[in-house]
Amino acid sequence: MTDFLLYILQIGTAGNITDYNYGNDTAPSVCDDEGNSLWIYHAVLYSLIFLVGVSGNGLMTTVLLRRRHLLRITEIYLLHLALADLMLLFTFPFDVVNHAAGWLFGEFLCKLTGLVQNLNLHCGSFLLACIGFDRYLAVVFAIPSMQSRRPKTVHLTCIALWLVCLGLSVPNAVFLSVREEARQVSRLHCFYHDYGIHANNWVLTNRVLEHMCFFIPLAVMSYCYTAVVITLCNSKNSLAKQGAIRLSLLVTLVFFFCWLPYNVTLLIKTMVDLDVISYETCELYVTLQSALDVTKSLGLAHCFLNPFLYAFVGVRFRHELIHLLCNVCCRNVCAPFFQAQGPSRSSVSDRATTTSTITKRL
């Protein structure tokens, strides 16, 4: 029993970006070498996600903050979502160095990055569910739901969500610590070393939370957007109907395809860690670790897709973005863009939220 617990404690969890322990004591050493060579993959892909994600979410945050006192209901959720994505993205440079050379940043940053990563992964998923539920209220129950969709109520909802996710993420700061790796004495390891069996229990609990943060928001989004599509199909505004149906399907499908592969692979990893299934060959071991890296990266790519799905596709938002860029750069160069976009055109995000009548209320 003691050997089994030590085995579980050493193998790590793919549910946290700070995990870079690719092996366990039962895996051949050649497998460890192959797994550690993936640092080049992490450096390239995570750097790309970081650059695109920070640019997109940074622009969205800037545009929304410029009129923070006039934000519509959905835009309040979008602002919190962009902040969550930015906080998550700013931990990526630590992760790139981590995979290449081990943890070089001390114990405080080890605990802080683990806390921030889990906090924003959880919060980002549930904010997506909140956006879907808000659109469900706006379209399906337009008149009765207006009182519950006041900006003050939305802000309080977001604050409560942040606090709940913070409570779920605090154990990362408790159990994470820096130690030397068992097979590479000169390489430091940021992992759940403290408090023995309690840290091991948190590793498994954290994986359950990862699954919940995917399947619960997915269920909410699927139900809400299905109801939105059905309601809009019965409406007479064909322009709003087409735009909203396309965006509703796109939002749900992108979230599904980005995070489903990772959740399936993580479930297999958990079954291996609990000895439900075992490594038969070194190739299977390497394949599973590579699959975890690839599917995790695919899920994290959702961070830079959010601005394009929820904001950049909207004509109104693009108009405000061009106006912001022109203030920074040159007005003469951007002037034709303002003439090409009439002020009367409604954005796709508006159409996804409501029909033409309800859009005026948002």
C-alpha cells in the first residue's frame, strides 16, 4: 500500500500546467528522455498561444474598459472572461521555462502560478456558461428576465463566481512546493510534495474538478443555445436568426472540440494512475504523455479563440477596435474603415443575444 501511494504521489497530474513530471518509477528511463524532449513543442506552441491570446484578449479588455460604465450585460461577462484568460496566459512563460530547464522561480511563484492557473481555468469555463445562460434569458424569457439581468446583479454574480473558484484553487498553494526530481537531482520540480497523502488526494480531486469544469459548462451551454436556436427559428427576423444560430453553434462546438480530447485523455491517465489499466510497453507510455501534452495545448488554445468568438465577429466591436487603433496610430489611414461600417449595422454578438426587439434593451 505504501509503494502504491508513493507511486501516485510521484506521477503528477496533467490537470495543472506546472506539472512536467512525465514519468513514474515503473516507466523505463528511455521513456523519460523521450517525454522530456517535448520541451521544444511546449516552447513553440505555448509561445504562439501566449502572443496571440494576449493580443486578442488585451484588445478586447481595452475596448470594453473604455466604456466600462455603458457595458451591456453580455459584455460584463466578456470583460471578466478576458481578464481570466489574460491571467492564465501570463503564466505560460513560466511553463515554457519549466519544461525546458525545470522550475527556476522559487517556491512562492510555484504556489502562485498553480493557484492562478487553476483559478482562471475554472472561472473561464463557468463564465462561458454564464454567457450562454444570459443569452438564454434574453431570448427565451425576454420580458420576465430583464429584472434579473441588471448590471449590478451580473457584477455580483461574477464576483461570487471568482470567490468560489478561488476557494477551489487555494489547495494548490497549500500543497505545491519545489523539490529536486528523483531521476534528475540537479533539476527542480514544482509539484504537490507537501503533506503526503493529503497532497495525493488533492491531485485526484483536482482532476475531478477539471472534468466538472468541462462537462457542467458544456451541458449548460448546450441546453441554453439549443433553446436560443429554437426560439429564433420561430421568430420572423431572418437576419438575427441566421447570425445567432451560426454563432450559437460555433461557440458550443469550439468549446466541445477544444476540451473534450483533453478530458478523455486525462480520464485514461487517471485510470493508469489507479492501476485500473497499466503500461504494457514504453511506446504506450510515451503515447499517453504526448497525447496529454497535445490535448492540453488544444484546450488552452481556447483562450485566444474567445475574443474572436465573442467580440471580434461583431461589427460594433470591430468599429470600436478600429477607432481605438486609430487613436493610437494614424486617423487618416483608418478613416475609410469608419465610412465602410455604417453605425446602423448590428453586430453578430447582438444578434446572438436577442432578436431585433430585445437588442435595443441590451
